[in-house]
Amino acid sequence: MPSHDAIVIGAGLVGSAIALRLAQEGLRVALLEKNMSGREASWAGAGMLSPAPDTPASIPLVPFGRASLSLYPQFIAEIEEISGRRTGYRSDGAIELLFSADAERELSTLIALHHALGLPTEPLPLDEAAKIEPAVTRHAQAAAYFPYEACVDSRALMEALLATASISGVELFSATPVCQILIEHGRCTGVQTENGTIFAAQHVIVAAGAFSSLLEGMVRPLATRPIRGQMVALESAQPIRHVIRCQRGYIVPRDSAVPQRLVTGSTLEDAGFAKQVTAGGIEKILSTAQELLPKLANAEVVELWCGLRPDTPDHLPLLGPAGVDGLTIATGHYRNGILLTPITAKLVREWIADKQVSMDWEIFNPVRFAGGGNIANGGDSLADNQASGNPAGNEFAHK
């Protein structure tokens, strides 16, 4: 029976970063992944690093997003130095275009809210937007500039982080699906895999994203469910420097080459665990991309894919102790998993090593939902999502 100090379930960015931080504390760490490591939501993400709230429901995340964004430069430098790999990190900021007839009022409200939250978002005159990004549409009614935002190539970061974790002593077990959390006498003692192998450990951390709700043996089932996001990659002859977005979608530069690879998306679909791209989803993504950058009508489509975001009933992460000794949860990051990777790993390391954390994470208490509830099987309705200001159906995300 394999024995470790800590087991992390899920080898996405969050799980891999947690495993790295625990290994750096001198713990013997096993990182278990049901499929190919790093090929779920982290691999599928666009890589925007934006702490700005995109709905009222996400406002409580802003302090954590800001803290995590501030950790990113050092996090990237560390990962690149240890792994010897580049991550495509860019700190050029973002531009958001507004198209409604009431765009000036919307811009004023957005700026006031962001300043109240400590985010130095600025109004951007349309003529200035055209100067710094000549390819943007001339049909926008207003624009905002986010000079503090960044982006990263999520796939490159994933590969570099896995390499760093391995170099730092983490044992990686790909194609090792965990089916059950083992609890004896009120304490978590390890996990069991689908083939019956038991991994014993003093600490178990669940970072399995949208698949967290499928784990058996939990005292309270984790309230996560998958929300599908479709994506498109284009090659464009006219490069851009900034992330460019509107309320219906976004375009993220992956490099500075010519032609330049651009990632654009994304849908928000309550489609269970079905991972497939659809004609309707791709059509709307491309329509929005061309609205933002009209010359993309001539861009080559080079890749289509989708991923499954881990959502929760209130669209906030499940983060912290699970009410059972030895069991910690770090999942449900929804649209913000890449952004929140450094702060999540930092807090989980603090909790396991010191039994205290440097930020109050009680709002993310993983047992906050009465009776648990596995919403992967329909516990939270689409109507509830729409009422919360965070729709997940035939809708589209700008983050």
C-alpha cells in the first residue's frame, strides 16, 4: 500500500501547485490524476488573469484575485527557472469594449465599482483604443482599460508546473482515477482508486475540479458541477498586444509571432460531462471575435476544443478544511482557476503546515451548503444561475 504524507487528487494547475508547495515543505506528496495530467479545465482555459468581477456573484472573489495576481510574477519566475520552460506570461493589460446605447453610463458605473474594489481600471477614449490596438472595431461606444491585468499560456504553464513539481519531488500518478475518500474514526486516512489500490496519507487534498462531486466516501458530497466552455484558436496576420473583450466574449494573444495565435471564447453550457464542440457555440464565438476585430474574418481556424469548468451553487470556490481531520478541499474555482492558482496553493500550504492562513477564507467554506448536495446531478437549476447574475446555459463568457 503506497504511503505518503499528502495526497492531492487532481493534476490541474490548482492541484499541481498545491502538490509543489507541500513538497517544498518537505512532505512526501503523491499527485493523482484520473486521466492525462493537466488535460482538463486548466489545459482548456484561455489564461486571462483578471481579478475584475464579471458578475455581482464574483465580487467576493476580488480580494483573493488581487492577492493571487500579485503573486503571479514570482510564481512564473520560479516555475520557469526550475523547469527551464517558458509559460507565455504577458502583463500587457486588457481592453474591454462596450457596445450598448447606454455605454457611457455603463462605463462610469464599472469604473466606480472597480475603484471601490481597489482595481485601477481606467476609461479609455475610443481614439486611444484605436491607436494602441489598430485592429479593433470602430463600432464600440466606449472602452475601459485594465492596465494591471495579465495573461498566460495555460498549456505551457501546465507543462512547466508539472515539470517543476516532479523536479521538486512530487510523485505523479497519471491515469489513476480515485473513486473513494477513506475515512476511519472521524479522520481521513487516504484514498482508494478504481482498481482497488489504496494510497495512505495523513493529508488528502481534493482538487479534482468538476469531477470532485463524483468522489465517494465524503461525509458531505461536494457541491460541484461541470459547465462546458467551447473555445477556438485562430491565426491572424495582424497581431494584438492586449486581451480584448466585451460582454459576449474575448480574444487572448498567445504569442507575438506573425501570424499570431489568438484564443477566443467562450460558452457557458450546463451540458453535464459531455465534452464536445457544437456548430452553434463555435458560430457565436467567431461572430463575437469578428465584432471585436473585424479583420479576423480572414483568420485561419487552427483548433477547436472545450473544457469543463467546476461550478458551485453560489459560483464561489470550495476551499478549506472539510470538517474531517486530514481532509482539505480546493475546488470549484469556476472561471477563475488559473487566476487563483497561486493564492490557493499558498493558503492550502499554510493550513496544512501551520494550521492557520494569511487570508480569511471562511466565505469559501467547503461545507457551507446545507446537506452537501451533488449539483452535478441537477441540484441547482439553470433558472437559479440566471437569477444570480451568473448564467450557465446558452450563454457566453467574457472571462
